[in-house]
Amino acid sequence: MINPEAKLAANIFDKPDMASTREGFGKGVVEAGKLDERVVVLTADLAESTQAHHFQKAFPERFVQVGVAEQNMATVAAGMANYGKLPFITSYATFSPGRNWEQIRTTICLNNVPVVVCGMHAGVSVGPDGATHQALEDIALMRALPNMIVISPCDSEEGRKATLALAKAGKPGYMRFGRDKTPIMTTAETPFEIGKANVVWKSDSPVVAIFATGHLLYQALLAARELEEIGIAVSVTNVHTIKPLDREIIHSLARGAGAVVTVEEHQIMGGLGGAIAELLAEVCPTPIEFVGVHDKFGQSGTPKELIEHYGMGVSHIVEAVKKVVSRKSA
């Protein structure tokens, strides 16, 4: 059953509204700009693709087009932050943080300045763009950096809220966004706080705790409904903040269920699954199955085809739950 405290969209299962998570950034950064004149936006020749053009139109004097120069974009933003600005830098995730990781590390994180890196078109669901543009390693790159907050919004509304939250955080941040339109699961009233995971489904006495991030949370909810119909009780938690993790709720749910499944559109090494495995190894060793990309590059295809091909669809989550239940009882 859906947790009423989550305040999810009423039509979440029946024809949900659709929007890309990057659209949430476009709305949120304009709101942030209205609230704080220190907010500036930089882009690397991708204003419309990253939705930064909304900020450009609203605040042209606070928008910087650096061209195809992601390394320069990171260092310019770091300099602006050192002088009191709150910069958001935008590009495809394969280029930022993929191409400019060293500049992010040295000029932003080492100096602990409040630059927010916005990686767009992440995951295989970018579709026909293919392997070169399908960032599947970005979470791992960014969560390894000291001082860096890492957020993967589940939908456009959460993307808007995350943007506003990071504008106030006063620290380096990374937000991961998708291109394809995906279900809107949350509402304006749904709680959002950096570092606080949200339980969005909880059956009575769950035997598996599912932790999902990004738009695949919707697949996890569909899987939970299917599992409940066959008598397997689970919880589903939206882990929008991958760093810092909500240690308390993850520990509590994992210990209570005795088994865990993680769900992400990312390499399972170094992503959400790796982060949760590290935590549970420390405080509560637990059987765990990982739904995500297993040490492969992406390829061209439709988003739906690729999610299924790489084993991240509803049926794969259901099978992962069944597998971890069998391991727990063995």
C-alpha cells in the first residue's frame, strides 16, 4: 500500500502526468534566481537541452554561455563562487562531470565553494544518443569527492525542489537529470529535504526493503504493487540523496526486512547500490540484490527498450526481490 505520508500523486498508477526531470531544474533555477540575486547559471553550448534557457530569458545579465569548454565552465564558476555568487553549471552528464571532473575536484570541492553541477541526459534512457552520451558512471564519480552532495531526483517536481534546496545549501552539489519524459510521482506537498529519504510504499511486515533513486522509483512502485498481489510484502524508499545517505532510515528498514534490493539507472558499482552496500556492511550486513547496469556501456535504442535490455524494468525488480527472499531463507 502507498504510504499516505508520502503525498504521492493521486494518479500515480493510472495515466500519470509526464515530464522530464530536467524540466524541474528549469523551473527551480528560475525560482531560485527570484529568491536570491546571487544565483547565476553557466552552460556549455547547451542552454535549451539543459533547460538553462529559462533562466537566460528571466535573468540574461546573470547567465553565462561559455561555449564547448566544460573545464573552463567549472573553474569560472568556482571563481564566481569565491566572490559570493551561487553558480549552477549545466551540460550533459558525460561532459560535466565526465569531462571536467578534475576541475570540479580541484577548484570546487577542494575549496568547498557552493557550485552546483547539473548533469543532464544521464542514464540509458537518453535513448538514441547512444553509449557516448549515456552517463552511467556519474554518481560514482561525484559521490567519491569530499564535500560533494549528490542528488538524483525521482521526477520533475522533485528536481525543482532539489534545485531550490541546493541553492540554499552553501556547499558543492551534483544533480542528475534525465532527458526523457517520465512519470510525475510527487506533489508540491511531498516532503523534500537533502539527506532525508522518503518511504513511499510500505506493506505490513515487509520482507524486503527496496531502495530506488531517480525515475526508476516508478518501476519499483509498479513492482511493489505486483509483489503485494502475490503475497510478498515490501517497502519502497525514494533515496533521492545518495550523498549524504539517510543512514537511520536505510538501516532501520534493512534490519526490519532482513533483505534489500537497490534500483538505479547507473552502474551498480559505485552508485546507489554500492553506497547502500557499504553502509549495511558497516552497521547491518544484509542479503542484497542490485538492479542497475552491470559493468556495461549503453547503446542506441528507445528508452523503454534500453531499460528492459539492461534489466531495470518491473519484471527484473520482481525477480530480484524473489531472489533475495530465497537467499534470506536459505
